[in-house]
Amino acid sequence: MGGSKQNFDILLNDYKKIRPNVSVNVSQIREEELESALIQALADGRAPDVVSLPNTWLRGWQHRLAPLPPTLTLPYLELTGTFKKEPRWVLKEINSLDLKSIKARYVDTVVNDVYFDSKIYGLPLNLDTLLIFYNVDLLTAAQFPEAPKTWNEFKEASQAITKLDKLGRLLQNGAALGTAENIPYSFDIVSALMLQNGTPMMTGGSASFQKPISVQGESYSPGLDALRFYTDFANPSKETYSWSADQINAREAFAAGKLGFVFGYWRDLPNLKAMAPKIRIGLANFPQIEGSFQTSYYANYFIETVLKQSTHQTEAWDLIQFITTPAEAKKYLESAKQPTAQREFVTAQIADEDLGIPAAQVLTAKTWYRGYDFTSTQSVFQDMIKQVLVGTPIDQALSAAAERVTQTMRKP
């Protein structure tokens, strides 16, 4: 989740008012430590009831999760009695959210991520999408008055910021793109580029981003074009050259004032500000293809779900459904300053001075990986990028990657 434990406590205090018999304890774990911590807790038999999992993990963790049941039987405190009214606990069966309900409440990508095998496996409190963070002073010095909106504008700005010495070595970087391991979210960025240009990411349960499509009778490989566009930023022979595998981590370069553009999520902004206190950081929407009729953004967010090992599955799902109701979600979004996953808050957030940029991306945000081993798939994409950079033909790198990703699509 975004925000802090204090933001979550607001919801828990409300929940306590309707469920005084339920106690909830919250523990926060760093994102990079989450998987190992949960696996260890499961092995030790001390797993939590409710967990926040990345959207890309949900299918891979399906065998460990308890889906939302159609109904929940819960105790309600009621005043009963003919002559003297006294409080008494009464069990009632209530209907859970269904597919129609989540389609009406959430933006499309949430429905595609949480609903599979005819069951709901989780609900999010917020939704994060890929953004640009940029150095305002470097962009201004390059004579660009505002952040780029299209990829053509982005290339021009990156080239203007990039500085090389006489030997062609990078002195100042326009954009951190093109490599695998020293760029945060390389998988996400390549995926976003592929989705933008219409790459068929999956077909019939297999990866298909290597396959060509027919455009006006001509064969065209959008996946190949997207990967080439990305890796050209790390190719010294290309005019877009601005980054290399020899560079330090992109966030560190940005914090040092040597990098114009770095990609990340709204949840990364506080940490980036702490790393770069002297840098004027600008925030902009993910660039779009010039002339495209439909915007396309990439989502990466957390989903509240229930572990199968939980001995309190009913109460756990009751809690998730309560905190994600519009009334409670609104409190959380406002206190934590997070972009919404629910449709009804999008318009108001777009008008918000702080949240306007990320909120503008949620309605057309997409994801694509719905296999069972996201960690391996990330590694496959990194290998694919590295193969292209050492000279492997792009079509061969794509085909090899697609074959390996397809293996992760098979249900264990």
C-alpha cells in the first residue's frame, strides 16, 4: 500500500466501531523483503490473515490465497427482547461483492487483475502508474519550458540534455533508458512501450509479444519496434544515446544532478526527494505516441488479499471489503495522498494540485502479465535487453524471451 500505518489506522478505527470483537494488528514490510518474509512466515505457521501483494504476484500466489466467498456469516450486535431490549450477538449471512460490483467500482485493469477462475482474489485501496520524474533545471537549461508529452518530444529533450566528451563518453545523461539492471522498473517500461504500440502480449495462454501483426495488409512487429526504441537509448551509435550499463543506478545519478529523466511511481517520490534534496523535481505523465487516439499507461500497485493459511478468513475478507468501500477508501486516499483505483474519485483527483498527474492515468492504465512466476519473467526481460545490447538480433532475443515467459504461464 501507499501511505503509512497511521493512514491505515484511520480505517481500522472505523472498523472497530462495527466489529468491536475483532482485533487487527498491522506490520509493515519493505517491498523488496516482502516475498521472503511471507514465505518464511508461511513455513513457520505464523502467516498474517491479510496481505498486500503486488498485482503481478496474484496468480503466482493463487495456491496460497483464499478467494472471496459469495457470502460471509458474521456476528452483529442487536437489541432484542419483547419487554426489555438487551444487546445480543446475532449471526447474519451477507452477500459479498461480485463481478458486476467490482466492474462498476474499479477501473478496468483492477478487474482484469483480481478476477480470474470465476473468483475475486483481492481488492486494492489505490492504484499506481508509471510516471516521469525530471530535473527541472536541466530541462530548463536545455531550453525546454515544460515536460515532454510525446515520445518525439521526449527524445528531443533527452538529446538536448545529454552531454558527451570527445571520445563519446557520457558526461551528462538525458534519460535513463535502454539497459536492464541499473534502471528501476525496466520490465515495466518495456511492457508499457509494447502495450502503447499495440503489441499482442499474450494469446491463448502463451506470450506473443514477438509475433508480427498485420497493418493495412503489411506485416509489422510492434514488440520488436518497442524493444529497439528502448535499447537505442543505450546504443552509442544511435542519436538517442543517453545511458549505458556502466552508469551508476539511475536514481543515484538523478540525485547527483547528472540525469534529466528517470521513471518511477508516485510511491517513489518521497524517497527520491529524500535522496535529492537539492534537485528541483518535476513530475509528468508517461509519454504517449504522437497522434495516438487512446492514451495508454502502465499500472503497478498492491492488492489486499487473504492467505489460505488464515484461521480467520471470514473476518479477513470482511475487513478488506469494509476498508475498500467508497466511504472508507476516500478517507484513506485523502489522508495518504494516493491515486485512486475507484472510478468515482478520478475526476476530483485530476483537479487536485498534487494528485492530478497520477490520477489522470488510472482510467487507461493497463497490465499484461497474468502468469505464475513474475520474478522469473522480470529476469527474462532483463536478459532480453542485455542480449540486444551485446548484438543479438532483436527478433531472436524477442522469440527466446517469449518462449521462456510462456513457460511461466502454465499453472503449477
